[in-house]
Amino acid sequence: MYAHTYLIPSPLGASHSLSNADLFTPLRLGAVELPNRIIMAPMTRSRAGDGNVVTPLTAEYYAQRASAGLIITEATQVSPTGQGYPNTPGIHTDAQTLGWRDVAEAVHAAGGRIAAQLWHVGRVSHPLFQPNGAAPVAPSAIAAAGTLYTGQGMEPFPVPRALETDEIPLLVRAFGDAAKRAVFDAGLDAVEIHAANGYLIDQFLRDRTNRRTDAYGGTVEKRCRFLLEILDAVTTAVGPGRVGVRLSPTGTFNDMGDSDPLGHFSTITEALNPFGLAFLHVIEGLPGHPMAPPDGAPHVAAALRRIFKGPVILNGGYTREAADAAIARGEADAVSFGEPFIANPDLPARFRTGAALAAPDRATYYGGGAKGYTDYPALESVEA
Ligand SMILES: Cc1cc2nc3c(=O)[nH]c(=O)nc-3n(C[C@H](O)[C@H](O)[C@H](O)COP(=O)(O)O)c2cc1C
């Protein structure tokens, strides 16, 4: 059963494809076939064990959510300098990779598909998380405003150390190596490069945080060079059909901003096209959502949708109805859901049946064990 699409002109002269698809229409993202378009958004849950290795509890958590069209894992650091929160998992050691293999096996055994979100936090860190207590690294020595949780209380964000030009290839390689580990060693289906939410790649992309004067800063073309080099490494490692990118062009989380989100992210999105990626994942919250563009800031997701020549996943406060409408209007090919998946492991079944959604307990989002993680029941057991 295939959805057919047809083109209508938009008021801007460009066009979105109207579609008769909805959240339950199968979709191909690069090399990965999805039975539905309900994506589980990446969510940090800070429950990794010693050595930042995911535990069997994490395998159970993701397996419970295997009915998603695609699970995108919590952000997973590609190198020891990439960590900025307690107990976030890595994928740069053999033990970490074996932990992820158990997760992938559990999800596949439950009939699902899973992509690893690969990140480096950059300046959103603290010497307490860094090897040898060093300063965190960033494109430029600009501290984020605010405080972060170190596991020993709240601390002001430190001033990061600006990366030397010759250190950058090592970080690019760390992303390529992590992608290989994720796909070939751990057996996950794909990777998502985390270029959103104010972490290292986003710090390079946006002019509020990138004041470099070398080949990695100055113009938007130079600011996106780090991302493009990472995509080159990662697509060479695992093939473009297993690589997606997440962007948050108007996001302000982690003290982020940009002087021209629409212009700059249009250029960045153009630059993604030659890679033939599996998907572009854009965070632009619906009105009233905390991740909505700030007052007066342009909305850019629709423009990026027109520019990107591949499937687009939208995110930020969607309900089933809003997601179906966005797909029908051709604004997105798929929609990702974050918080709704926390308390509703069987979210697709609830959408299909119109069942009420359970409310998540925010107190158990980060850290701890099974409580608030694997103990939310699925519908059958709710009704039984
Ligand atoms: C507990 C929690 C952890 C999150 N961790 C991540 C993360 O690791 N990587 C990421 O890109 N976004 C992260 N996000 C953002 C979500 O992926 C998503 O963008 C956000 O929740 C908005 O979508 P929603 O309205 O469907 O929840 C997190 C959100 C929550 C609630």
C-alpha cells in the first residue's frame, strides 16, 4: 500500500507535496524501512552504569518502545571529552559498544529499529566530567550563561577552551569511529548526528558561539565545515543511508542564538544535500511549546523542508492530530515524539486506538533506576 503525493503551489512559489499518508503509513528513511512514522525522539535519561555503559535496564526500556517506527537513542558521547551530564552513555570504549549491542538485540527481538544519537557536548560540560579535570572544549572561549548539574550540585558553566585547528580532525574521527561502532559492532540500524540544542556541533554552526577566525568560523560556510567533515567521515564509515542529522535552528536551550537563523540554516541545509542522508530531523516547537521559536524569531522548518532533498522529521510538542496534519500538508514525512514516549511505551497503539495518554513523572526523567523508566505499563496491561 503506497501513499501517492501530488504537488500544489504554495503562496511563496515553492511547493509542498500534499500527501494522503498519515502516521501509520510505512516510510523508508535511507536504508531503514519503517512500519510507521511515529519516531521516538532522543531523550537523555542518565541511567548508564560504570564506565558510562548502558545496562540491561536500558535494553528493556528501549525494547518496550520497539513499536515506534524508529527509536533514536538518548545522546551518546563519542569521546571522553564529550560528556556534560552524569551517567550519560558513551560509545567510544569496547564495553560501551557491547552494552549497545545488547540494546540493539533487544529492540530487534521485539521487532523494532534503533538509531544511535551521537553527540559531543562541547562547552556544556564541567572539569568534573573531563579527563584530568581539564576545561571543556568549544569553538570559542565563550561560557554559556547559567548553571549545570554536575552530580555534586549546580555549578556555573565554566569558560571553555577554544579548540586548536589541528585538534578538530580528531573529533571528526571520533564521530566516524562511533558510527562504525554503532552500526557494525553494536548492530544498530543507523546513527543521528546531534547538531542541535547547543552542543558542540551547534556551537560551531551558530554565530553566537563561534567566533573563530580559522577555516571553521567567520562565514556560515566555514561554521558548517565541522558538521560537513563529520558527515563525510560518518557517511564514509557506514553509508549515507544510515545517517541522519538533527538541527534546532531557532533553539535557545543552552544559551544559544544566531543572528540569522533562516538564512544561515538554509545555507547549512543546502550543504547537506550532496550527502544523500537518510533524514533531516528538525526541532521547531509548535506555538506554546518550550522549543517554539522565540517571539519575533522567524519560523524556519518549512523553508528547510523545501530545501532538503530527503525525508524530514519534525519535532516539538506534536500530538497525533498535529502530526497527521503536518504529514498530510507535506510539511514533514514523519514526526518524532519525546515526552509522550516516556509514560507510553506503546504510543503507536494508543494513537491507533485513541486511548488516553499517561502523564510522565518529571521527577524521574534523569537518573535512578526502573522507577519512571521501565515501569510505565503498556495498554494491554492497563486495560487488563
Ligand atoms: C528527558 C528529556 C531528555 C532529552 N534528551 C535529549 C537528547 O539526549 N538529545 C536530543 O536531541 N534531545 C533531547 N531532548 C529533546 C527531545 O528529543 C524533544 O526535542 C523534546 O522533548 C520535544 O519533543 P516532545 O514535545 O515530543 O517531547 C530531551 C527531552 C527530554 C524531555
